[in-house]
Amino acid sequence: MSVKIIAPAICLLADGPASGAGVAVSGGRILATGALPELLAQYPEAMVEHWEHEVLMPGTVNAHNHSFQSLLRGIAADRPFLEWRDESLYKYSPKMRCRDIYTGALFAFAEMMKCGVTTVCDFFYLHNEGTAGDEAVIQAAHDLGIRLVLARTMYDWEGAPAGYVESIQDAYANTKRLMQKYPGGMTKVIPAPHSLHAATPEMVQAGASLAREFGTPFHIHVAEERFEVEQVKKQTGLTPLRFLDRLSVVNDAMKIIHGVWLDEEEIAMLGAQGGSLIYCPSSNMFLADGITNIPAYLRAGAPIALGSDGACGNNRISVLEEMRMVSILQKAKTCDALCVNYHDAYTMGTANGGRVLDEPIGQLLPDYYADFIGIDLRDLSMQPLSQGGQLLPNIVYSLQPTAIRHVVVNGRTVMHDGQFSLIDTAELLSRIKETMAYLEA
Ligand SMILES: [Zn+2]
């Protein structure tokens, strides 16, 4: 199989930045990383690609998104949560056909690719047409060339639009069929019981048992809003994580999203039982949810990854942006400049994304998928770099998407010099226009 070596100005290896280093790639995987002369000696037949002004770093991992929500961006902004939900999500999403779902996903994934995302986890719950909507999302990821983990939502709260809702039996069977069809690689499907306010305890347990059967993670929104805590307490006498523990689903497969309103004891329990957090700081700010107690999660040893959440509740969909936000928001809350440093934030947006999705991504290591990005060091947002130590702080705190020149997923260049390789931007724009004309008619 042919080998390609990428030779950037600097390589952000797992143990830190290295000048004169590169990455050897073959068959969609990283073969080796290290000093260029050694790589060239090891693979003399390799084709060499020079990224002379760029730093090569792992692609970022967007561990939580709802792709169709990109179509609803800017609608019902600045409203209380329930009003926002009714006037944007509940008003438009029931009308979405598979072609609209495809357009929304292509739109969302393309925009996040421009922001340096190479893997996205799409928490997807529009099931008007059974699994055809899931397949539309998968097709969009395929056509763009981004890696996808589809967190297939299991939802049985009847108060929501009918298309979100499935019986436990249907949700289980449909999710299982997709998990069998897409076990990993460029597309993996995992179960995602929506939340304690939108899935019955039996549905949550069905999702957790699918995860156990297939050895995958499962994702669930937990305590995003105070109303969920009040509701669960009223119904069960317990707070959300304590109730989930009573259902025997708090384990290392469980990846909770948001976790804003868990108390310290619950956070400690999550960590002790191996669970993880997917944190969406900008979304929590935009939707006025509150501020997650990140220092408590760090103390509990729970891995933390980052998500953008849907584009109508953020409204950006960049993980580099979330790296900046997790650090500066937590500093503002705690008045402690050291509580989340740039290195922590970078790890959350890269390596920890791989951990919560259980995929070999987010680090430049042999046998990991060849998913990485090239950042132009000449972009003003990356300057100055007079001392070696500025590189990572600049990536986390000042980088603008204009700096991202290359995106490589599975060894294939899917964005070159800021242009998509596999899709046409003008065509995407006309698709968005056509979909919006239909949805707003
Ligand atoms: Zn969400």
C-alpha cells in the first residue's frame, strides 16, 4: 500500500510540538510519526507533501452536535429555553424530509470542517421516516469526507413532535440494525437515550443494554436545565444521576452531555464509576442553562470532551472555540486562572473526544486514524511565535478559522487551501436556500 509523508513546519505530537518532524500515513492510518530524516529512511518510496508554513495537529472532535439544527440558526434567538424550543425546533423540525436532513447535515459538517473538526458525533432524533433520516445524515458525512459517530436517539416522551418518538421496541430494533450496519471506521452508530425528561427509564435501560451488547459508549443529556432536576426529584425522589444509578446504567460506557446541575457527590459518583462528561460551554451560555462545575469533574477524574451542541443554540460549531470557552468561562466562574489551562482545553477538544467516542482519534499516534489539520502559522491570529511556548496558547485562545488550510480525514485531503475537495460550496448554498424556502413556506 502506498505511503505518504506529510512534512509540516511543526508537528503537534502527543508529547508536544516538534520542528522537523512529520507523519507517515497509509491506508487511512498513521504508520509512524517522528523526525523527517528517519521517516524518509524508513519509507524511501513514500510520496512527500510539504506543509512548509503550517503546524500539523490532530483534527478536533466535536463530541456533541445536532446537525439539522444548523438550518434553524438565528431563529428564535434570545428567548427562554422552552420558548426557543417551541418556536424553532418544534415548529420546523417536524417538516423536515430526508433531503432537508441531508442538507442540514452537509451544511453543519462542512462548516465545522472549516473550523478544524475531523470527527463529529451527531446526536440525531428526527425519525419521521424510520431510519431513512439516519441514513441521510450518514450520506452527508460520507459525501463531505468527515468521520461520523451517529448517536442514534431513543426518545419516547409523547409531548414532543411525533417524529421524535418511537416505541421502546422500535427504537431498540432500529438502533440495533444501524449499529450492526455501521460498527466503526468512517461511520459508527451508538445508542443515545435522549434524557430523563424525554426517555422513560425503560428506554434509558434499553439504550444502555445495546451499548453493553455491542461494546460501545452510550450518550445521554443529563441535567442541562434545572427543570429536569426538579422533575426527576418530583417523580422519583432522587436527583438525576442518583436515579440513573438506581437504573444501574452509570458505568464507563456512559457519556453524559451537559451535567450542569449535578451536585458534587453525583459528579464524584460519575467519576468513580468510570463515566465521562461531554461539555458544551457556549451552548450552556447561549441557552442560559448555567455553568457546569468543571473543577469538580476534573477532581472526580471523569474524562471531559467538548461539543458545540446544535448551531441554533450556540451559534458557532467550532471545537477550537469551545476550547477557548471552557477555559475562560471556568476562570470567570472560579476566579482561578489555573482551573482549566490551555493544555487541558486542548486535550478536551482532541484526545478526550477520542476517548468518549471510543475511537483511535484525537492524537498523532501510530495506528490511530490519519485525521489531522494544517494551521497556517502566517495567519495573524497565530502570531507572534517568537518563543516556542506561544504555539499552543495561540491555538486555544486566539486562532481564527481563517488559519485552517488543510483538513485530512482517514488519510484523504478533504480540505485544501481552505477549499473543500469533495463538495461544491455554491451548490451547498443553493441547497440551503431551497430547503429554507420549503421550511418557511
Ligand atoms: Zn444536545
